[in-house]
Amino acid sequence: MSARILLADDDSSLRFVLSQALGKEGYAVRATGNVATLSKWVREGEGDLVLSDVYMGDDCVFDALPAMRAARPNLPVIVMSAQSTVNTALSAAGAGAYDYVPKPFDLDALMAAVKRALAGGPDAKARAQASKAEKEERLPLIGRSPAMQDVYRIMARVAGSDLAVLVEGESGVGKERVARAIHEHSRRSGGPYVQLSLAGLGAVQLDRDLFGPEGAFGRARNGTLFLEDVDELTPEAQTRLAGLLHSDESGARPNARLIVASQRSLAGLVQQGAFRQDLFYQLNVVPIRLPPLRERMEDLGDLARAFLVRAKREGLPEKTLDSSAIKRLETHQFPGNVRELENLLRRAAALSPGQVITAREIEQELAGGASAPPLAAQAGAAASFTQAVEQRLEQEFSAAGADLPAPGLYDRFLAEVERPLIQHALQATRGNQIKAAAVLGINRNTLRKKIQVLGIRTGRGD
């Protein structure tokens, strides 16, 4: 019996052409020009595959896909769209479409996608995942979880405007990718994209870096300016930035779309008295919160497969993950978020001996890398560290005999702990002090002072 295809497109000419082409391939086609009829057919059990345009009249098939998937979870859906933007691709993935085909399309390529979707056999799912990973590797953001769908919707609404955007999220969640995607799919995409970290900048340096002869605002004219680490600004620099942004009313600021990023909640810092309220209101026009990986673990498999595709493109061996490896990854908390996952898989791709990465090899990478251990092991690790500290103190007091240790024990002991701690953080971030400070949870200025006091060599001329 031939496969039955439900075709939905409000272009009658395209419906005719596709119906003829699919019929020649031996498929039985039932076609409609609206979303309501398509949804009705799916609910009634019609069809083995859906081939649908995104917009038909005032209706969008993405709005109907969740209900279709709920009624027929194994029914593959291929989405076609002339609006081949990142938002459409992300919406297709987020709504659970099997594949996304931009218009105008090559008819042979479309038929190949149909055949893949209908293909049976035990490896059909693996082939679909591999094809999906190839596509998602090129996307700025990956994930179909409800949390990421919320992010996609906000990005889609704000990309066409010039409103200021505040992106908040932990280190490694992908804030820069959000900023760049908004720029690349905005009306300013033909202009420059300029990125500047505000961590550790004083008021004078901030003024120079933003409005000097080579300042960031000037370089971002008619484009987008992305300011990172706004939560690390000193009080004086916050005051200066608020004044600079206010000067836009007089036309003193060059024409650039502003996107800022913070690792911490600016609203929370305002409540603590650590961030200016007026500056917060200037920046918090459109807020986007990027969830940490632990809040969207259902995306981990898609992320992992896409990162292995990316690793292959970078010249590393081609590898795949077996189901046990995915399950082991899902038990890890990933304090370094998506960036930690990507780096872990790069190491696994480079070091694992076989073509398939197993749970055992993931375990080895988690144990040997900079990753945090599973939650179940953290309590024991903490106890061991505490015991080591107590033993070191006992040695110090025992060595003094009947006397007390020499004065300055507090500073000496802290230096013994801080030095390797900071050295490891700098090594893991390849000397990047901004990232090292984020890992340690301290201000960059504080880190810089400790590096100087402890005499730590960073390899960057410090």
C-alpha cells in the first residue's frame, strides 16, 4: 500500500505541481489550502506524513503542530516556508517538525526529505537525528524545550525593531549567540556588529571605549552594539553609562541598536542597592532570560549531536553517541552550561578510541575534565576537601609544638588555597580573566588584585 501524504499550501499552483510530483513517486496525496482542514485530517488518523507551508491565510501551522503531535506523536511533519529566516527554522524545530525546507526548494531534495521521513527500519530514527543535527549545527541556538521556545518567540518579536534588549543568563548559556542572531535577522544586519565587555571598566575608560575616536558606539554606527558584563560595572561607571545613554535624546549618541548582557539578575542587584535603578530601566526594555542547561535537559541530546557535527567540521574525528552516553550526560549538572557540554564533547571526539562514544568514555571525560561531578558525589567530595583542610591546619599547629604558629597564619593559609584555585580557573579559561572571574564568582577587579598580590603569572604579560 502506498504512503499517504497530507499536503497543505494556500498556493493552488504549488499544490498541483507537488501533487503531480508526489503521485509520480507512487504516493497517495490529499491536498488542502488551510490549516483547519489539515488539523482535522490529522485528528481523524489520515496520512502517513504531513508536508505543509507555514502560513496559509491568517493561520500559522506552527500554532497547530503541538496539537497534531499530541494526537499523532509518530507522524512526521515537513515544513516549507519562503520566509527562510532563523526564526522560522527555530520555530519549526521548537514546534517538533521532522524537517524544515526553505522555499524555493529543489524538487529532488524535497522528495529525498519525504523518503527519509517515511523510511522504515531500525536505523530510521538515527538517520533522522543525524540529518537534524547537520541542520541544527548551523543554527545560533539549539533546543525544543518550552523554555527555549519562549526565547525564540521573544527573539522573533524583537528582531525587527530597534528596542534595547537585556539578555540575562549564567556563564556559558549562549548570550552572545542570542545577540548576534538578533542582529543578523534585523534590518541592521548590513551594518557592523560590535562587541565590548564592560567588566572592570572605570568611568573614564568606559567613556573612552564607548565614545573615543575608536569607540564602540562609533564603530557600531547603523549596526548593533553588544555590551557584555553590564553587571560588573563599578558605581561610578554605572552613573557615567546612564548619562551617556540619556544623551541620546540630544542626538549625541551615534545610531546603533543596543543589546546588553548580564550574568546576574539586574533587578536583583537593584534591590540590593548594587545597581542604579534608572540605568536598569534604560537597559531593561526587552528582557530575555536564557535558561541554564540544567533547566532544559530535554535539549541535551540535540545539543550533543549538533556539537559532534560541529567538531567534525573543525577537523576532529566523526563520532556518535550511544543512548547510555546521553543518559550519563543527563545526570550531570553542567555548571558551565552549554559551553561546558560542547567542550566536553570536543574532548570525547578527539580522545575516544571508537566511532561510538559510550557512557564509560563520558564518565572518563567528566572525571578528567574541569566539569563538576554528579550531585550524588558532591557531598563526599566536599567532606574529603574539608578533611584535607583540617589535616593541613593540624600540621601547622603541631609543627609549632608548645608555641603558637607564627603570626599571619590567616593570610598564609588563604594564599595556599587561593593560588591554585585562581591558577586552575585561569588555566581552564586560557588566561581570560573575565571568564575566570565569572567561574570564581568574584569581580574582575578583585581577581586582578589577587593575581598581583599572589604573584600569579597569567601568560598575558601581567
